[in-house]
Amino acid sequence: MRVGLVINPIAGMGGAVGLKGTDTAEVLAEAIKRGAHPQAEERTYAAIRAAGELVGYEFITASGNMGEGVLRRCDAKFSVAYCPPEETTDHDTLTACSQILGEGVDILLFAGGDGTARDVMDVVGERVPVIGIPSGVKMQSGVFANTPQAAGVLLRRFRVEGLPSRRAEVMDINEEEVRRGRINTYLYGYMLIPDDANLMQPFKLVLGGGDEDEHKREIAKFFVEGVKPGVLYILGPGTTLETVGRQMGIDKTLLGVDLVMDGGLIGKDVDQQAILAALERYPSAMIVISPIGAQGFIFGRGSQQISADVIRKVGVRNIVILATPLKMRETRTLRVDTGDAELDKMLRGYGMVVIGYDKQLVTPID
């Protein structure tokens, strides 16, 4: 089977340093200045290693860190259809996809986030199925596998079992608006994906309304009544945690991670390093997070500042999950994708989700 492979080398670099993406050269430069490191190649490597015996695949890719490097590590059969410059942009993603499709492939594997999916869609459309290896900061589209490993398994199933394809939504979000604390998400278009609901994530469901807001206030009231003195609270992104912030009387960022202790805001829209530094000063800590609607991710999507290192330092027993009943009705399974396989294994099983005032729900975590 002929497989196209395109990696966006800079995808996800803004997450751990609190920049919500790397869509522009200026933001990428700031991410590097803050100590961000590439992650897309390693996540692609994990996906390909999960794809089974590689003798059944012939990869068509771009040179260097857009695909060739990973395939050499995997000792896979491949040919290069495009040679990008050392510093790549969205133009290189577009050109690579075009050249790869011109060589004739059965499916396209790509690593990135929603911005990369948008670029891939501009070229690929519905010509061949795609599988997105989740590597960005925000992945609200339905074209991504749940994890890099799931992407590899899905590729194997597509080759061995001949899975049918279906249309999936490509969503986009304005990163500049996100950095200003505003959500501006819209349907960009559709691509084809292998049809396996267990391995592919659904597109993000945005929930709201009067009843929903009332549930958020009840959850916030219950949580805040139980806040303990001397404990550092790491508050994740989202409208539920924003409501918690209002209940605490602090100015909580909507799409960032904030640090609260003894009723005061001690860190606003912080990155991974700021959280780790705070944990050195205040070792008693709790992570408070809310899952992404429908997708169910509590770690690994949109909150990479709460990294595997942060979670290990806080401890898996010191995680509080908040979500409204409506969100949990649409989100039957919670998911994790921290990039640390051993930690993901520790987090999986079952978790308690606060869904109202003194109301909790036992939910599987995958």
C-alpha cells in the first residue's frame, strides 16, 4: 500500500509554553525563545511503529524533518517527492501534499494540528482518505486519531481490513482570537477518513445555554467550597473552569492555565516551566481540568502546559475533573494523550467527574 506522509515539524511547539499554537513566524519565534521543542517527529515515529510490519507499506514523503528522517529511523521503504527548505512554512505543507498526491497514494498520513489539517484539506480535499497524527496544540477536527499509536493501528486496519471511508469535519480556530481569550471556531470543510469511531476522535462539540450555565455554577460552587488552604490549584482552560474562577473572585483566563492559592491568583496564562517552578515552591497541589466536549480529552489537547512532567509532580491522585451532565452525556469516555505512554497507562481506568453540587459520575478513562 502506498502511503503519503507529511509532518509539520513545528506543530504543537506553542502548547507547553502557553502560546496556543504556532500559526505565525512571530509566535514560533516566541515559542522557541521560551524553550519550546519539536514534538511532531516523535509522535509520528510512535504512529509508524504501531502500524505493524512495514514491509506492507511504501511511503511517499518530503525530505528532512517533514518525513524522511522518521522513515529512516523506522527502516521503512520510502521515496522523496518534495525537498523543503530547512525552515518550513504552510507553503511547504501545501507543496508536499501536492507532490505526494501526484505520485499516487492510497492514503495520506499527516502530523500536525487543526492548522495543518486545513492546509492538507486545501490540497487533498476528498481525493484520498487521511489520518491525522495528533501533534498540535488544538485539534478540534474529526480527522485526527485519538493518539499517535491509534493512528498507526488505524493505518494497519485500513491496509489489512480495507476499512471503508467516511467524511469528517475539518474545524479551524483563529489563534489570535484564542490568545485574546475568545473562541472563534468554524467548520472549514471535510476530508475522508477510515471509518473507525473507536480510533478516531469526533470533532469538538461546543456546548452552552442557560441550563448548561446553571450546571457550571453549581459545579463551581461545590468545588470552591472544598478548596483547601496552602494548596496550589492548577486551573485548566475552558468555560467550566472560567466559572470556577468567577466563583473564586479571580480573573481566570478562558483558554489558558492559571495558578491559584489561598484565594489569590499567583500565575495567569502560565506555561509548563512556570507551573513547574511554582510546584518547587508549593509542592502541595491539585490539577483541576475539564474534558473537551465530545472528544473527551482531559490531557493532551489544548492544555499541553499541564505536561507529563507537571502531572507526575502533582500526582495522578491529585486531579479533579469537572464537567456538566450534558457534556458527559455527549462524552461517554474520557481520554488522555500526554506523550508519555507510562503516564497514560497510569491515568487510564476510571475517574470521578464532578457534574453538579455534591454529584459525581464514575467515567472510564482511555
